Amino acid sequence: MAATPELPQHVLDTRYLEELSERILPPGYRPNTNKEQGETTIEKVGYDIGDAVANRYCDCDPDEHGELGFDEGFDEKDGWFCTYRDVEEEYRMDVVLEQARLDIEANPSDFPKDIYEEIVERGSLEHRKVLEAKARKQRYLDNQIQTPPPSPPQHCEFPPFSLQNLPPEILIEIALLVQAANPHAHITLSHVDASLRAFVNSTPLLWSRVNFLYPLHMVYCYLERSADVLLRVTALPPLHVSSAYNPVLKDVKEAENNKLKEFLCALRPHRHRILSLRLRSDDLTFDVSGENEEQTPAHDFLWDGSMVELELLDLELGAWMWEAMKVFPPYHIKELHLHGSWTTDYLPLFSPSLKSLVITDDRSPFPKIFDALQAAPRLVSLTLRDISLTEIGDRKGFVLNLDHLESLSLIRTVGSAATALFNCIIAPNLMSIALQLVDALHLIDDLTDINLLQLFPVPQPSVQHLDLTACDGKPSFFASVFRTFPSITHLRIASSNLSGNHLLPLVVRPLCQGRDWAFETACPNLKHLTIDNEFNGITDAIRLIAFPRRSSGIPLESVTLRGIPADDVVFNGFMRLDEIVPKLEIGEFDQEGDVYGDSDDCSVSETSSEGDWASGDEEIVTAYRKAGNALYAF
């Protein structure tokens, strides 16, 4: 046990003054009541010292305030905690004792001689202490003045850092990294000085991203300064400029179409340099031309075969037109996004070079989708969003071998379309699946019973990431899902009306094998669990999943819970998970998030972090409740 430090000096001084005051005016002393005589010297000195005592007490005197100071910390100088740092001038020991001496000497006959001599002696001692402290301070100041200033730092071996000192190839890499976060960072860089301005203006790669939203003269500037490097072109007019006729927006649409025409005219001589093109238009019936060139239909801008370097094509067209007799150009597109009702005339876009495919907002015959996928056997990522399929029976029993497919997302897809796709796709290397149904969110004609939905005819041991949203099925449906994907490591379930029974297959159960005991559970490789927007009591189920898994040697590494009711029972239950889950996150709705977790490119890989997928959205949950009640009324 550590020894208690000695009392600090200001506490000892206060105790001395207290004891001196009690000797001058004992506790039983009665003051003089003779008004004519007034206050005696003994009373004045005793009261003055007692007043000084009252103003010098602090928290670190255990006799006066217990031992509060011991629990809170220690004084830097004395080893004691003390909030009392400075004694006011009139209550300092030397001042109090000097004033007492002067009062006594004014009328020495009324004061005990022994106490007077003690006050004089102790006052002299305190006065010497003050003089010594002042002398030490003065010596310190004198030493500071006499100490020579520090010598200037030696010349650095390396010159101060400057961007101009970097090799051009390093400077380009830095500029490109900054440009990834801010596409216009090179403009800011060019305003630093003339040297950097010359560097920026002479570096074509920094001018390779051309946007429809730029003023036309800036578009020409980018095209000129980009020289011969490949271009990334974005032509996405505001969404209000759509194929739906609106007389209020008529003038706005006409102005946007004229601007798009001018933009494509500027790009026409540079089509051979376009690496990626994102284009939105309600029609492409206007003509475009370059300077001193004849008129060319806007559709020919896309399809005459001039974009020989094109790798990414993202099209959102209000009217899909095609001349059937025309020979389709030999494009080798690697990433293709089609929004809207594209026709079978565009099937040549699907080729063995295609790696990523996104099809959005289309009510298509199943044979059209099937033929497109069959023409792209090397797909790595496939996303179908807002899709409804017809004529499913025409391809029943046919097989799609997608040996390279790693990521599959069906976003807001009806159950019958999901069944048709799962039953025909064979993908031995599939790693990520996102299934987000629409049955519970929209009133539609196709009311396929989710409990009859079979994701795949056989288990898929390669799948590690599974995202289920709006899958409002019975516990038996989730049990079949966990059997289909036994090797998942990341699981997210959102807006699926979960109860504790839905998650029970994930609980570890003891299994007797002869004389030995083992365990069994669905998805034994599960490491990261995310639950979003579930309002039933699932607290106990999550604890039942987490605790035995740790004991069985297959612990959860992270649990993320968002949009969960925050009552005391639920909160206390989840807090106990801190002991066994290294990463526990509990959050509320994120209104800026997307309940579906699909980004613009619908890449499931972007939702595959350690359980940290997209959070809930109150509007989606409201729609879920309203639509769900309507569905159950059927």
C-alpha cells in the first residue's frame, strides 16, 4: 500500500493560523459588549486571523473535507489533489502575521506577550521565504536574459518541398488522385502559379473527362487540351427532361435538346477517342455535324462504328431506334448499362467481351433477356433492376452457363422473374447475391408467393455475400435460403418483417455423434451480420446466435443493427453483445441512404464490407407497411 503523501504547505499554514486563532480567542470566549470601549486588540487580531483561515480552506485537507482529494488526482507539486492554487494577497501568511504584529504594537498592553513574540518570529520567517522566492525568480529571469539565443538551424540537406520539384510523372499521379475526388481539381491547381498552369495545360490526361453540363466553349477547350488521349464522356441532362410530354417543360426540353445537339456536334470528330459514354436523351432524331461536315443523324453518332475504343456504354433513351438492315459495328464493350425498353435489334451489343451488365426499367419477354445473357458468357457482374418478365415458359428448361459470373443482383424484381432466372443460371463461381423483391413494396399483377420461391435448384457453396431485402416470407423460406447458401460469410436482411423464428436456423445446436458431441448450424462460416429496418422482437434471437457461436469456435466478428426499435429491453439486450462481438454497431435510420443498397452501377461488391451495408430509409418502410396491408387484404 502506497504511503500517504505529506500535507502540502498551504494546508499546514492554514492549520497553524486556525490553531493560533483559537489560542487568541478560545472557543468559549465571549466578545466585549461595552459599545463605548469598542473592539479590543485581542478581538481584532483573533477575528482577522480567523477570517483568513475561513478563506484559505481547500478540498485537500482531509480533516476539513474528508478524503475527497485522494480519489480525484494529485497536486502536481505536492502530490496532492487541490483546486486551491493561489492564496489571495490579503490572506497570505506573511501579510496576515505582519498585520497582526502592527495591531499588537499599537496597543501591546492588551495582548499576551508569548503569542506576540511567536507572531513576530513566525512573521519574520515567512518574510524571508517571500524574499527568497523573489530572489530565485529574479535569478531565473537573469539567466534567461544571459542565455545566448539558440543557434540557427543548420542548412537542410533537402530543399523545401515544392510541387515543381517533383518529376512530371509523379505530379501527374498526384493530380489524378485528387481529380478522382474532385473532377475540377486540375483547374484549381492551374491557378497556383504560371509553372503549374503550364503543367496542367500541357497534360492531356487531366482534360480527358468531358461533361455535357460544361459551357460549350469549355467543352471545346477540354477536347483541344486532351490531345489524343481517350475520353470519358458524360451527357446526362436533368431528369425532368424526359420522354413524358409536359407543356410546362416544353421550352426547357427544347433548350436541352439543342444543347445536346451542340455537345454531340463538338464530339463528333473525336468519337474514335471515346472510352466511356453515358448518354440520356428522350430522342435522337436530330442531326449532328462537325465543322464543314455534312449532316449526320444522331443515331449514327452512336452506331456507325466510329467509337472503336469504347469500353463502357450507359444508355437511357426515351425512343430506341434501329435500322435492321445496317451491319452492327464491331464494338468490344466491357461494361453495358441499358435503361428502358431496348429492342432485340441491340443484341449485337452483347458479346464475349462483356464483363458487366446492368439492365434497368424494362418489361421484357424472357427470351430477349435469355438470348442477351447467352451472348455474353464471360459476364462477371449482372444486375437486373426494376424488371418484369413475360413469356417465361418459352425458355423453361434451358440453361445459361455463366462460368465467370461472380456477382448477381436482382433489384426490385418480381418473384416469377427471380424464379425464372435462378432456375436457368449455372454459375459455379458466384460469390455475391443481392435479392430485393417488390411484392411487399408495390401493388403489381404478379403476386408470386415468396414461400414458393426457389432461389437455386441446388446449393451454391461458392456464395459468400448475401443481401435480402423485402423478402417477407415465412421462417421456412429463410431456412431454405440458408440451406441454399451454406458458406455465406456476410449476411444482410432488411425490411423483411423478421421475427425471432426466421433467424433460428443460424443458432448453434448440439449434436450427439455416438459418444462425442458436435454442433450443427446453418451457415457456419457466417462472420458479419447486418439487420436493417426490422420492427419485431429479434433481440433474443440475435443473442442466441452470437453467444453459442463464440463457444463453438465460429464467432461473429461484426453485428450491425439499424432501424431497430430502441426500447430499454432491446437496448440492454444488444449491449450485452459487446462482450462477445468485437464490432457492434447500432444506428438509426439514415434518410440519405438507400434501403436497397444498390449504387448507380448496382455493384454488389460495394455492399460487401464487414456488415456495413446501406442503412434504412423511412419512406421505404412506410411504403412497405402500406403496401403490405393492402396485399394481405387479397
